[in-house]
Amino acid sequence: MASRTGNNHSKQKSNGANLGFEEKLWQAADKMRSNMDAAEYKHVVLGLIFLKYISDAFQERHQQLELMTADPSSEYFVKEPKARYEVLEDRDEYKSENVFWVPKEARWPSLQANAKQPTIGKLIDDAMVAIERDNPSLKGVLSKDYARPTLDKQRLGELIDLVGTIGLGDKESRSKDVLGRVYEYFLGKFASAEGKKGGEFYTPRCVVRLLVEMIEPFKGRVYDPCCGSSGMFVQSEEFIRQHGGRIGDISVYGQESNPTTWRLAKMNLAIRGIEANLGPYHADSFHNDLHKDLKADFILANPPFNMSDWGGERLRKDVRWKYGVPPIGNANYAWIQHMIHHLSPTGITGFVLANGSMSSNQSGESEIRKNIIEADIVDCMIALPPQLFYGAAIPACLWFLARDKSNGKFRDRRRQTLFIDARKMGYLVDRVHRELSDEEIVHIAGTYHAWRGEAGAGEYQDVPGFCNSTTTEAITTHGYVLTPGRYVGAEEIEDDGEPFNEKMARLTVKLDEQFRESAKLEAAIRSNLKELGYG
């Protein structure tokens, strides 16, 4: 089946590390970590990358103003040097271009010139304080603990020199979003280094991209109730750019309960130039919903799997539990219903959950799932390959829920659900981590778009072992279990044309030969053991 997005993606891996220097940069930075814990070192490194980013952006705008104020043909032309200096130091000239104001003491050249000084830690702390003071949107976001005695100042100076080697001064480099890519790459590497804890702030890029390619957030309100480091929003913006849309057509809302992760999210968005409402502070979406009245057109999320300490005992009569009260010991169905509650009448949500959510029978979860299925909002279910998530051995799946399956734009899919089994997909990037390739992401998303009947997506067909369009009635016969393997069947094996009796005779002879060889090996091993006195 054809894929509308197939021509926009080269045959490459999907981890975003295509600039050529991220891995070298990471290796060099990691060598300086010494005995520092990855969770602590993360804020040291990412804080410096962020500082370099806003300083470079400021410097670029500063150079533009220098040229314009010196050009007699420009409306910015200023003859007097003193007046010209006032324009160059006018904060509004930067903020009007969505550039953070960076005070003199926080500009990167000044800090790098002092990188070898024993006071460098305090200079960076002072720079962070000054930036937050002059940019209210960054208040409480930046790390200001570089002067602590436990942080080796020589290694800190070396790290500053390393970050300073990232060439980002010219507009061409900046247009490639180099620093944003480095920041995201480092997020992923820190997530890997931290293991299970790292998975709490970082969702693998390939999983985020699959979610985004599936629901296509072109226009409207995009929401993530547990946004981590904001990867969903970054990928949404990238998707729009790659497909010729306008960034201003979406508005971004998010929430994060972990204070340090909330700060990472704010920096990640700022480094990308993405305006987003993450609330004035970190907060728990269940107990302090900062977007209580929001009805989103698109929701993307990776909630914590099987969270048992979510405080459900205090929310027994919450308005969000339209399909049933979720169990106190597991937040999976609380997350599902929270997202359904925040969907607009034509909204769609895609999110990650543990595989158990598709078939659980305990504590009333099966009844809630039944009610959601009968409400006809389960659009698509995808079983993911193993080893995609950092530190999480639990198999995962993707849910896609749609408020309206017959909104007129696509094929009427009421009382139908698409099941996709992608467990055999992906490739190993190391011994413990797997990723989906670009081609696999495009294939999965293209299958979904064809099933929905979207223009240019080709014709949908069931593929045994991979995908199946199933009626709600058929789902009821399986006890409302949503595991794709129940519905897609077995993969068809091509007939090699050899008659069955001939094949069995040939294989039996081969098996007999292998038995004889096995007996010889066993005899040799026993003889060797006997010679060594172990017979």
C-alpha cells in the first residue's frame, strides 16, 4: 500500500543522530563526568548547552543590528556611535524577534574566556541568575549550582571549551537546528545512562515520531499531560515543518509533575523556539490539573507504566471517570480516561502504555475497557517491539482513541478498530536497545492512514501477521481484549512447492544424520572427561 509520507524520508535510522559529531561530542563530555552520577551530570551539561544556545542566538541578532545601524539605506541607520550602541543594547530589539536577552556577563565569549579560572562555577551561576532575571519565562528553569565544591572546576572548564566547539554562529548552522539536535541527542544518551529513571523524562525518538506520524498534528491544540522533557512537542513541530505546514497553526499545552524534568522541558522548548503553556510550575495532572478546561485536538503521551502510588484513593468520585473508577493500585486507566476527558469532539489521542493494559482483568479494568470499546472510540492498537524503552523491560503498546470515527473527512470506521502487530520490527542499536527505522515508521503510519481512507494513502488491505481491521462485535467475542496478536493471525508462509511426503522423508534423513553427529560429539566429550579423571 502507498504511503503519503514515504517520499519525505530517506532510508536511515530514526534516532536523529545524523549530524556526524554528536557521538564524538557525547564521548568527550562523558569522559569528563568522572565519578559524577549521570542524573546529576545531566543538568551540568544540558545547562551549558542551553546557555551556549541563547548566547549564540543573541549574538546573531546583535550582528544583524550592527549591520543595519551602520547601513545608510536601512531604517535602522543611526549616525551617532552612542545612539548606535543604545540600539544594540535595546532589549526590545531582541525580544521582538523571539530572542532571549542575554546580559553582558552571561554571554558565551565572556564565560569561555574565564573557563580556566577557579571562579568559573560562580561566574556561570551568576550568568544563569542574570538570564532568569531578565527573561521571566525562564524563571526557576536554569541550573544555578555550578559553584558547588563537589563539581571539579578544571573539568567544568574543559566542558565549556568542548561546548564552545559546536559551531553555531552563522545563520545557516542555526537553520539546521544544530543545538536543538545536540540537546535532544544528549537527552537520549543520559536516559540510557540512567536506565529506568531515565525513561521517566525521555521517550525514545522513534516512538514519539511514530505517534506524531500517526495522528498528524497539523492544526489545533496539542496536549501532553505528562510531558517529560517535551519530546512530543518537538517532534510535532518538526513534523509540521517537514510537511510544509505553519508552526503558528498549533498551540501547545503540557504538564509535568517532576520539578527537574519540568525544567528540562522548558529548556528543550526554549532551545527550539517553541512557545508552550506548561503551567507556571510543575504539578500532578491527576490532583492539580493546570489545564482543567482544555479540550485538545491532539493528545500525545507516554505516562508512567503501571503507576501504583498515584493517589487514586482521593479521587474516587472524579468527573473524569466516565467509563468506570480506575483501581487505586494502577493508574493506567486513570491516564486513559484523563486523556479522553480532555479530547475535543473531533480530537484524537495516541499514547504509550504497558501491554497489560490491553487485556487486564483485575480491579475493574476490564469493565472500563469494555465501556470504552462500546463507546466506539478505540481507533487503532499497535503492539510494539521489545527493548525500545530505556530501563523498561515491560512490553509496551500504543493506543489511538478517536472521539469521532465518522467526521466526514475520512472513511466511516464506526464499530471498527485497526490492529497492528509490530513486535517483529526494529533493529538493535546495542545489546539492550532497539529502534524502529524510518521505513518501518512510515509503513506503520501509512497502513493506518490507508485504513482511515485518507487522500493519497493508497488502498488498505488486511495483512496476516501484521494488520487486521476488526469489528467491535468480533472484539466482544474475545472478551474485549485489545491485544493485536488475537486479531492479525499468523503470517502467511510462502509455499516452496515441495510435496509434503518428499519433504518429510528428506528432513527425517537429515535429522538422523544430526543425531549420529550428536552421538559422536557426546562420546568424544565423555572420553576427554575420563582422561582428566572425571569419567
